[in-house]
Amino acid sequence: MIKRIIQDILSKLNQLYSNKNPINQSKKVLLHTILKSDLKAEMKDNEEEILFGCGCFWGAEKGFWRLPGVISTSVGYAGGRRENPTYGEVCTGLTGHTEVVRVVWNKNQIDQSDLLKLFWECHDPTQGNRQGNDTGSQYRSAIYTSTKDQLIKAKESKKSYQQELSKNGFGEITTEIENDIKFFFAEDYHQQYLTKPGSRPYCSAMPTKVEFKDYVGSNFKLTQKIWANYNWDISHCILRGENTPIHSD
């Protein structure tokens, strides 16, 4: 009975939001507002992709697109049970998806290690189905890798960061780490939301202020000069930074 009620709710929500999800209904080119790359472009041999869930995807996306070597970022939904979910459906918590940022990067310019550093440090991965003021399974912490090698490195990074968090009085990391999870693009208006006129400058992430250090398999490429642009002592650091990419040395 309960399952049928949930299915009915999802069906009605799908009808309500079906006309508001054009990115999943068409093959039109959608360019990144800042990086000017095609969000759906085929990856080149020197590129890889990964999905990060760290609270509301508006602020999280901005944090990643600023890193040197990042080709493209886009926001969407992953880890759930429904095909092509809408924002309205995901917000009910009934589809099982979490809000994620898809990051495509140039392996010659930036390493997965650098992306993991930003991921772990930009939010609190011990909060379970919550991030700051946002509650629900759609705000859970997650890393969805696209290769087995990425998966191994992600798990090793978790072990390393858990040690640092434990030293500083934090609990167990609740981050979901899985490989080969399907990504669904969010609606157009969510893409690079913080660059849009009239957007609400919002970010729910709650950084622990615990530094992410070395781990088995790491190969950091970005310098401290790059990381100096992220100051987790400042409330909502991501929002206060420029929208433009950080220039490498």
C-alpha cells in the first residue's frame, strides 16, 4: 500500500515538472557559463570524470569550476532509483538521489588527488543525510567514480581523512563511495546557478576546517598558491570568491 502511494506521488510530480527539465529532453548544446565548454561533450583521451555530492550543488559546483585544469562542471542527480528525475522529485527524498556535481578534468593539469582535497575540505562528510541547514538524503555526501582506479583512490583518501577527522574530535565519515553510478543532468536553471542574474547566493556546506593530507596513491599537482584561494575559516568561503577560474603558476 505504502509503495503504491509513493509511486502515485512520484507520478504526479513527474507530470508537474516534466516540462521544466529540458536538458534531459533535448540534445541542444549547453555551454558552461564560465568555462564555455559543452556540458555534454565527449571526453578526450586526457580527460576523466567523477561525481561529487557535498550538500547543495549550487555552491559545490562553483568550488570545482574554479580549479585549474577543470574542463567542465555540471550539476545533477545520482545514486537513486528513478530514471531522469526532476528537482521536485529529488527534493521529496523518495527517489534516493543525491545532488551531485559532475567534474571533467584534464589529467595533465590536475589530479584526482586535488579534486578529492577540495571535496573533503569543502564540507562536513560526517553529517549523514544532511549538510548544514539542508536535511534529507538528497544532501548526503557521496563520491561516484567512473573507473576502478578512481574508486580505489577515493577509498584510500577516505581512510586518510578519517584519521585526521578523528584526531580533531569528529565522528565517522558517512560518505557513500561507489563506482559507475548513472548521472542525470539537472534542469538548465540549476547549471552554474550562482552566475545567473538574481540568483540566491546560497551554500549549505559546513567545512570541518580539518586539512586533507597525503594518502596511498595520491599525486597532488596544484600548489599552495592555488589553495590559498579557499579559506575555510571564512563563513561560506565558496560564495565569497570570484566566479572566474583560479590561474595556475
